[in-house]
Amino acid sequence: MSGSQLLVLSVVPEIFPLVKTGGLADVAGSLPRALAAEGIAVHSLVPGYPAVVAALALRDEVLRIDDLFGGAACVVGTRAAGLDLFVLDAPHLFDRPGALYGHPDDAQRFAALSWTAAAMAQGAATGFVPDLLHAHDWQAGLAAAYLHYDGGERPPTVMTVHNLAFQGQFPAHLLGPLRLPSAAFSIDGVEYYGDIGFLKAGLRFSDRITTVSPGYAEEIRTAAGGMGLDGLLRARGDMLAGFLNGIDTSVWDPATDPALAAQYDAERLQRRAANKAALQSIFGLAGEPDALLVGVISRLAYQKGMDLLAASLPVLLSGGGQLALLGGGDHDLMDRFAAVARANVGRVGVRFGYDETLAHLIQGAADVIAVPSRFEPCGLTQLCALRYGALPLVARVGGLADTVIDANEMALEAQVATGFQFAPAAVEPLEAAIRRACRLWRDQRLWRTMQRNAMAADVGWGRTAGCYAALYRQLASVR
Ligand code: ADP
């Protein structure tokens, strides 16, 4: 440790703004900045996907590896997009087109990331000896296992679960090829239902486990929410904490957001009308300022409850509402929403794909943002929605339950409501929540109060950065 500054090696499979498939990238890109203010210097090790290598201006080689699971590789230190990065330049594993994940050799690709992280944690890179290793999700799960089986000096390790549904499970015959000893194939090791479990390994061998909301930290200890790992998580319950994610409030700021037709703040909410008109035009919706406009920005996946939303739409439409949906993923869901849009021209508009700029405009334009997830570790969309005064309508699960205050009678009376919750995640409760939103929409004074409450909610990293910093310091001090 140099002075009071702590040096952390963060191991992430994606990082905003370079590569992103979900909220993990946002967290990986924004948490280091927040931690800098706490005296924590985070350096992120990321795979050298084409988009990452293309962003490298300076190439300072800090580690050369002759054979990294089938080819030569090196680690390059650099700064990009305000982040300190170590890029794992391994063309045989990462220089390829297409999706980040889902390749036949994913086991080798992310074992390589984890193996390199473990080597760097032990000081293999020139001029970099971290005080702590922080692994994110299954792709980094083996790092703690490699350190454990190496048995040498090592820094403390933290594993963060961003989504327990993605576990990184691979056939047992890869044990040797992944450089794991045969003794590792046991219930106390990396074995997981007869396979090798990358996430399981991380949860088993990390000194501490965190996840991204207090609610999710509870849910994943239960059989219903534990996705096969609840036993291990209960056994390690004392080591498990839930720290609520934040968003980068400089990137998500309606007062300065260049993606908006009109910037605004809590005192100038009437300016949102220009954004609504712009969005209605983009989505081919009728230019009605008084129609309740529901926005969706989401992966189209079972987890996100988009089928529930599709089934509940008649209630929104019969209440005079509109839907603007931006998302991509499941083809059946895309077909379903495309059909709904064709049948409801002017009332339902859809855009399939990933569009960061349009996502900002939806936040600044929609009256409601719907997040009807079946489970949600934290969820970032509803945090952005709070910040933008687009009232979140969410299922009462995980981080959604932790961050939205339901507009029930008591909360309305106390003037603290920030959105709408429903439970369980099913069609009827969702329909009831939509009806409530439609009813409240008619009382514009109340709606404005809720918008101001939402915009005053603390959705930044401040508090949580302090939690991570305290955890890091505690672990590093007992090393
Ligand atoms: P997950 O990581 O499960 O997809 P999160 O809510 O944690 O869900 O994070 C997803 C992030 O990506 C949010 O900021 C969300 O607004 C954004 N996002 C999701 N789909 C799209 C899309 N099609 N276009 C732009 N942004 C999107």
C-alpha cells in the first residue's frame, strides 16, 4: 500500500464506454471514478476485444505470456475514457467479430482472463502490485481459484455477483486444460453439478462476496432465488453483502444531457414536453401531450418480464396510454412486440437494437419507465428513470424493491412516493399497477410531486463507493 492509497485490480469482462452488453459494463466504467474520490486506485483488467484494442492510444506492455491457453499474449497498460486499464491482448482468444460471449471456447477465453488476473495479483506485471483483487461475474470467477491452488502469497479477493443467472458452467474434462489440479474437482472446489462452475469457484474461494443490492443479497440465499448456488451462499452468508449500484450522475444528468431535445431539472419539468414530442415523432406515436407515455429500455429476455408487459398492454392502451419500446434479444419477443406495434399504429412504437442516445431521450421524455423484471439484481434503468423524473413502474424484486418507493396511500400522503411497485411479477398485478399509474396521471400536481421526489433520490455512487472502500480497507489491513 502506498500511503493511504489502495491499489485494486478489478477484473471485468466488459466496461463502458468501450464494450457493453449490460449493467455490469456501466458499473465497471463508473465505480472506479467514484472510488478514486475515496482514495482507491482501481485498474481494470479487460479482454482485448477488437473495440478495446482499437481504443488503445498508448501501449505500455507490462506482462508477456508465451502460452496463454493456446497462443502468445501480453498485457498492455493504458488510460482510456478516463479509466486505468490493463488490456489482455490475446488475439487467439479475443480478436474476433460477433458477440462478447457465447463462443465455443468461452471456457478457455475467460479462464485466460482469470489466470492472467491471478498472475497480476501476485505481482507478475511490471510496476504493479495490487493490494486487492476484485473479480466481477463468472468470467472472472476462476481468479480466486487459481490463487487458492497456487498456494503462494496473494492479496485478498472480492467477488461481485452482478447476475446469478449467468454462471459459466463447462464440462469436467476441461479441468486439466484449464490448468486446474485434479483435486479441484470436488464439492469443496470448482465442481458444480458434475461440471466446472466458474462462478461457483469464485464464490467458494473469494475472501468476500458482494452483490449489487441488499434485496438481491437476501434473495440469492433462498432456494427460490439461489439458482443452485443458495446452499453455498448460505454457508458463506457471513461473507456476503449487498451494496446498491449507482449510476454516473454526470453521464445521466437531464440538465446537461446532449441527447435531449430540451434539458431540464426539477424546477423546469415543463421542458420535458419537448422531449416527449420528439420521442413520439421518432416512434411514430400520436403527438398527444396528455397521453401517458410509457417507455421501455431493456434486454428482451424472460428475466425482464417483457412477456408480462406485452400481455398487459391492452390495459395501458384502453386507458389512453402509449408505449415506446427500445430493446433487443429474444426473437419471439421481438416478433410479438412488432405485431403489437402493427396492430396499434400511433399508440405503440418499437425500436429493436441497442441505442445509447435513444435510451437517454426515452428517459427524458417518457412519463413512466416500466421494469417488470421477474428478478433483478439491482437494475440501472430505474435509477436513470428516477434521475430523469420518468416514474419507474417496477416489479417488487431485488434492487427494484430497494430503490423505488411505491405510490401507496401512506407514501403519497407523506409525499415520498417515487414510482409504482407490483408483486408478484405476473400479468394481473402489473395490470393493476398500470391502472394506478393511469389514475394518478390525471392528477398532474401529484404527478409533479412524485417526479420531484424521484429526481431527489440518491442514485449516484457516493454511499456505495464508501461501502466498497471500507470493505477493501478492512481486507487489506488484515492481510
Ligand atoms: P441488465 O444488465 O440485466 O441488462 P441493467 O438494468 O442492470 O440490466 O443494465 C442495463 C443497462 O443497459 C441499463 O442502463 C439500460 O438502460 C441499458 N440498456 C438496455 N437495453 C438497451 C438498449 N436496447 N439500448 C440502450 N441501452 C440499453
